[in-house]
Amino acid sequence: MIGRKTASLACLLAVLGAGASPGALAAGDPAAGQQKAAACMACHGQDGNSLADMWPKLAGQVPDYIVKQLQDFKAGRRSDEQMSPQAANLSEQDMADIAAYFAGQKPSAAESDKTLLARGEQLYLKGKGRPQPVTACTGCHGPAGAGNRDWKKLMAQAPAVLAPAIGGQHPAYVAKQLKAYRDGSRGNDAARVMRDIARGLGDMEIAALAAHVARLGR
Ligand code: HEC
Ligand code: HEC
């Protein structure tokens, strides 16, 4: 995945080093997960395609990423008024099962502002150098925004490369997360990978990236 165009990513990865690894991941059972996810569907949708844009889509998400976020909500490393209580009583096995179910669903397409697409695509594929360097998103999230299911092969101990699927995600949710990384209110990214990237983004750039990402097929 690391080609000539993503040379800056290789440099970045070299300095990330080994971060804390998420807890050992149990194998998930999607059928059990569908049963256990009944309470989640009110917000995230039956098949993980939420209808309102304050709720992230979980369909097609990288399963290890879902587990990591649930662990983080449960432990208080990531916090949200609606979501934190939902994770509080989940066991590791529940998390793995629910993740296996949602990861196996097909994400629907999302709508977004067409006027912003060109700038969004450019930032996504190339990043930018100044004033604050922004690493190209494609290196970790992939050209189609499908995330990195092979993160362990790339760097066994580093969840800094456990990049989620963001293609087809609601633009309002994507923008909210990038702003939360920028102001530090979301700080559960290993090696500060997203906080450092988001610091270099202005509001218009965030809107453009969110618009582009929403259009990417997984
Ligand atoms: C009352 C609505 C609600 C319910 C019910 C709910 N969630 Fe959430 N969930 C949210 C919101 C809101 C967020 C986004 C929080 C934010 O903006 O950071 C979220 C975020 C998440 C994320 C992180 C997604 C990402 O892309 O980072 C995961 C994983 C998740 N929820 C799983 C679940 C699971 C599993 C359940 C059921 C056990 C559940 N949720 C139940 C509202 C809900
Ligand atoms: C070095 C790898 C890397 C690069 C480059 C990168 N990301 Fe990420 N990104 C991650 C990781 C890892 C996470 C998950 C962090 C965590 O565990 O919470 C993430 C999380 C996100 C999220 C939160 C998704 C969700 O479901 O909550 C968004 C949005 C995002 N990245 C957008 C971008 C954009 C836009 C760019 C380019 C400007 C970018 N990323 C560049 C690794 C990367």
C-alpha cells in the first residue's frame, strides 16, 4: 500500500513507533452480534446505516476499529453523552460479536456538497505541506476510504494504522470528528495521529474533506 505517492506516510510511520496495542481481540460471531446489537439499531440503523447524520454509520466498518472504539468509550478514553452509556456494559465478547455483524453489512452512499469535491479530493490524495503539514488521508484510509483491515500486517503493535472506513460516512459526522481531533476533545487516537493531522486543517478544508469522503464507495 505504501507507494511512491505516499512516501510522506512511510516517514510518518517511521516516527510513530510502537504504540499501546488494543486489548487482545476475541473472534466475533456475526449471528450472535446481530442479536446483541438490537439496542444499537435505534441509532445506528438495522444494517449499520444510520438515518440521521449525528449517528455514524457502522456498516462495512473495520471490525477491530469498532472494538477499539467500544473499549475506548467503556474506559472513558472517548466520551459522548449518547454513546458512552451504551458501551458501559459490553463484554469483550459482545464487542467482538457486534463488530463482526456491522462489519459485514454494506454501507449505503451518502450525499454531499458537490462544489467542495475538487478541493476535498486533492487534500485526500495529496495532503498539503504548509503552514502545518497534513499527511494524505489515502495512505491510511485507502483510496476508496475503506480503512485498513490489514493494519496488523503493516505494523503489528501500532493502532496508529488501525484506520477506520470513512467512505460513505455522513459528512456532518466526519466534520464533527475532525474538529474534535483539532480541538483535542477527541483524543483516543494512538500516537496523536489524527490530532496532529487535524491541527493543519481549516473549517473549509474540513468541509471539503467531509464532502469528498461521503462520496467514496467502499
Ligand atoms: C442513543 C443513540 C445511540 C445508541 C443507542 C448507540 N449509539 Fe453508538 N454512537 C452514537 C453517537 C451519537 C456516536 C458518535 C459519538 C461522537 O460524535 O463522537 C456513536 C458512535 C459509535 C461508535 C464509533 C463509530 C466511529 O466511527 O468511530 C461505535 C463503534 C458505536 N457507536 C457502536 C454502538 C453500539 C455497538 C451500540 C449498541 C450497544 C451503540 N453504538 C448504541 C449513538 C448511539
Ligand atoms: C497515519 C495514518 C492516518 C492518516 C494519514 C490519516 N488518518 Fe484518519 N485516522 C487514522 C486512525 C488510526 C484513526 C482512528 C483513531 C482512533 O483509534 O480513534 C483515524 C480516524 C479518522 C476519523 C474518525 C472516523 C470515525 O469513524 O470516527 C476521520 C474522520 C479521519 N480519520 C479522517 C482523516 C482525514 C480526512 C485524513 C487526511 C486529511 C486522515 N484521516 C489521515 C489514521 C490516519
